[in-house]
Amino acid sequence: MKKNVDGQRGSMAPGRYTELKRLLEGRRREMLDDVQAKIKDVRTEGAGGMMQTVEMGDASKADVHDDIEFALIQMKTETLQKIEVALSRLEDGEYGYCGECGDEISQQRLRALPFALRCKDCEEAREVAQQRARTALQRRGAASLFVDLPS
């Protein structure tokens, strides 16, 4: 949350607020339309597919296709939930500001990832720290393989 000198939440420029709200609402509409269309497609394909006799190889392909469709619906639903949270943060005056350093998140970043919680620099630093932690765990895991070996 962006703070001003008095420790109060800074006010977002009206133009930035309007642009961010338009961006989030547009992305929400797009995701909602996509999810509804995918659900409709799955229902339509499922109803039509039950009427047909399916060979074993085709059934396997259909199962894989259904799994992929379900995963896509799930991913889009999760994205939709993140956008809803971002809209709530916008109303609270917390959206568009980095959760780490408090600086404004660039308009470009928010267009690409409308539910971003961190600016590019802070996100990159977080990813580097996570990668270092994973590497350290892997090294410890590999080292323990040799420690546990009998002599």
C-alpha cells in the first residue's frame, strides 16, 4: 500500500484509477466469457459424445481432451478470482502499488498481469531468492545421499 509522508494511504490519480478499473473489468469480462464458453463446450461435447459408440483409442483421446479442457477451465477460474481480488484492492486504494517497496507498479506490467502484487524489480528479486532456496535444498538433498551410504 502506498503511503504518503503522514503515513496515510496515498491517493491514486483519477486517470490512473479509471484506466486500471477499465483494464480489470475488461479482463474480468473476457475471463468470464471464456469460462462460460468452455463449460458450454464441455457440456455440449459430453452430451453428444454419450450418443456415439467410441473405439478404445478414441475414448483415450477424448479423456485426455476432457482433462485438458477441465484444466483450462480451472486455470481461467483461478485467474478470474485473482482479478476479483485485484478489483477489491483497487477499491481499497491498495491496487497498483508494490506490496514490497510501495512504488507504483508500471502500467505495462499491470496490462500483462493485472493481478500483479509486486513491481518488476521486487518480483525479480523474489524469484531469484526462491531459486537460490531451491538450489540450496537440492544441494542438501544430494549431499545427504552420500552421508547415508554405508562405508
